[in-house]
Amino acid sequence: DAGVTQSPTHLIKTRGQQVTLRCSPKSGHDTVSWYQQALGQGPQFIFQYYEEEERQRGNFPDRFSGHQFPNYSSELNVNALLLGDSALYLCASSFLGGGADTQYFGPGTRLTVL
Amino acid sequence: AQSVTQLGSHVSVSEGALVLLRCNYSSSVPPYLFWYVQYPNQGLQLLLKYTTGATLVKGINGFEAEFKKSETSFHLTKPSAHMSDAAEYFCAVSLDFGNEKLTFGTGTRLTIIP
């Protein structure tokens, strides 16, 4: 079992650009959550997807959007990038109702906005 | 709304000494509490969790934590520090068992002195 995988590992963009990050969940998991971890901070919940729909959303602007595919993989899209979007983006997968302790985290994508 | 406060962004202990990482929470309902560890350039790994039942919970790598409702605390301890324990530690809270959204503290960086 490959666990949760994310791509790319690192990404450098400039202000105003758009970015797409990808996540493949652990086998057997149907729910994907995304977190933003700024340098020196704890992860902050962006949103969660289940059955291809956004199930929960944290306090992030509409520039942050996502998608879940029938195979449960997910994308995080960020439009009009700001310097403050520079962070480690973590994907976590779980199965709905299984509890937060069933959540497995991927290694993250480090986004740098110049 | 729930929140987590981790006292001490940096903690240094000598190898073989007691490790104590502090976490206090705020929650309007009985919380589910977690400790995660993050090694450099890696995602988050679950150390231990408190859901219901016994208030002293044991986790991986010799760590344990005690849920104290009266003190709204969930401090992480390890009797004897090992060099491999050097990492970032995050305390997190979830509102209910089926709600996988986690709210994290800002983290504590643990340094082990040889």
C-alpha cells in the first residue's frame, strides 16, 4: 500500500499565477482533506471532499477550490496566487465516519510564491 | 468553536531525560484529542489519540498523554528522550469522532541534547 501520495513535491510560482496540486488517497479511503501549513505554524483545514463534493470548508477564500474524482483522488487549485500562499500543502485521506484517527497524511507539496 | 494552545514553541531536553510537551484545548463539546509528530520534509504521523474511556493513553515510540478535563489539558510525555525523538509535535482537536476536520496547535519543536 503506497499510502497517501502527493504531487508535485515542490513548486515555485509567481504572484497572480494559478496552481494545481494533486493527491491520491490511501487504498480503501473515500474522503480527502486538504490543509495549509505555513512556515512555523500548525496545519489549517482548507476543505474536505467526499463523493466528489465539498463536504466541509475552513476559513479560506474562494481562490482556493478543489475537486474529487471518481477514483477518490483529489486536486487543490489556487488562483491569483499571493505571497502569503507560500506554504506546505498537506493532503489527508480517511473513510467517512471512521474518525479523525483514521486520517493518513501525505508528505505534502511545498509551494513557494515569488 | 474549538482551539488548541501549545505552550513553548521550542523545547530542549537532554537524551535520557523526561519529555513534557504541553497542550491545552478549548471546546464547546467533549473533544477528541490527538498528538501528531512531523519529521523534517515529511507529513504528519499520529502518535496517539484520546476519544473516550481511559484518560491516560499510550501511543507509539513510548509516548503517552493524559486527558485532564478539569485542566482542559492533554500534555504529551515520554520518560526517557531519545535522539530520534527530535521533531515537531502538534496537538490537535476534533469536534466529533466522525468529523475528521482537525484543528491544530502551532506546534512544539523538540530538540534532544546529546
